[in-house]
Amino acid sequence: MKHCNNEQGVALVTALIVMALLTALASSGIMNSVTDTRISKNYRNDKEVFYAADAGWQVGKDYLNTVSTGIASTPASPTGTVGGDNTYTYALNVNLPGQPMAGYGPGWEKITYSITSAATGTKSGANSTITVTVKKPFQTGY
């Protein structure tokens, strides 16, 4: 049996194995970082569009507060922009006839509106829709 006492190549092989493991570890870290960055970007885009839709229904609610007749329809320009590139559009739907309002006296009706606000992020393409029901008392026949 012949023994090999020459160990000159062992250090090179060990160094190559260690370098390969470190390269795999670094690649994994970079991939995790890129994935986390994409997740954060998607989360931010989703929240921006959600808040644009939230702004849309609130603009619709503010419009309802200016209506004194009890029957409101969507105004001519129910759109807006939030955050520079997120647009919203809202629509009002009224449910008639109104229901009598207990405790308000004769001639008062509760009219129910649905405000639907849809928003789109122009850069991200994200979408969000919010529907809110608003009940408002109106005096009729005065």
C-alpha cells in the first residue's frame, strides 16, 4: 500500500469549497433583499391607491353635505388625483323612497346613499374600490 504524503493541493480545494459556500450565501442574501424591496414597493403602492379611494368617498360625502333637497346625483366631475399619480372616481346612488325618521317629527325622511369610490395608481396599476353607505335625514314637503 502506497501512502501519499503530498498535501499541497488540499488548501486550494478547501479554499474553493469555502468560496463556493460564501458565494451561495451572498447570492441568497441578495435575493432576499430584492424580494423584500419588491414586497415593500407593492405594499406602498397598495396603500397609496387605497388612500386615494378613501379620499374619493370622502369627497362624495362632502358633496352630499352640500345637497339640501335630499335627492343627489353624481356631480359632473367626480374625479380627482391624490399623491400625484393616483386617481379616483366616485359615484353616488340614492335609494328612494326615504324612510320615516323616528323622533324627528312629521316630514322627515332618512335617505340612504351608496358612495362607491374606485382608485387606480397610474404608475403601479394597482386598483382599490371602497363602497360606503350614508344615511342622511332630510325634511320633505316644507
